[in-house]
Amino acid sequence: MVQKKPKLTIEYSSKMDTIIRKKAMSPKCLQVLKDIGLSKYEAIAYHVLLKVKSATAREISQMANIPAGFLYRSLNGLIGMGFAKYSGYKPRYYEAIPRKRE
């Protein structure tokens, strides 16, 4: 029997004020991620990946409300910086690589 992934109830939006208002991502969290070099979309995508553990680009795009073109660029940036990885092929599943505090 194939197990389905549970649906997520967290709502995301590409508008920063909406994300902050819904408390899906705090302004402090966003600022910390931007301070270490992530763009706005990279920060949102990384936050979603940390919440869901593993997802396809389409699922991430829907949860984060990030246009596909920006999402693929953001995911590639996260992979290049060592914040994410992918597995599989058609579809690829992306996973966050949690960072340790120093």
C-alpha cells in the first residue's frame, strides 16, 4: 500500500508582510537568513523545506507561493550554498540541510 504525504496547513505567500502577519516566518528569522546571504525567495524556500523535510519543486512553489522560475533559481542557489540537496529524478525531491549553530 502506498502512503500519501500529509497535506500541510501552513500558508505561505511571496509577500513578506503577509508571511510575517501569518507568523509563518518571523521578521527576525527572515533577517538572519538574509544576513547570511540568502535572497528573499531563497529564505522562504529554505523555511518551507525545513518545515516539510522533503518536497517536489511544484509542492514547494504552491506552499511558498513562489513563481516556478524564481523557485528553481532559488533552489539551485540553496544547493550551491549547501543549504539543500535533491534526490531522485522525475520528480526531484528537495530536502533542506539543517545548519548547526556555531
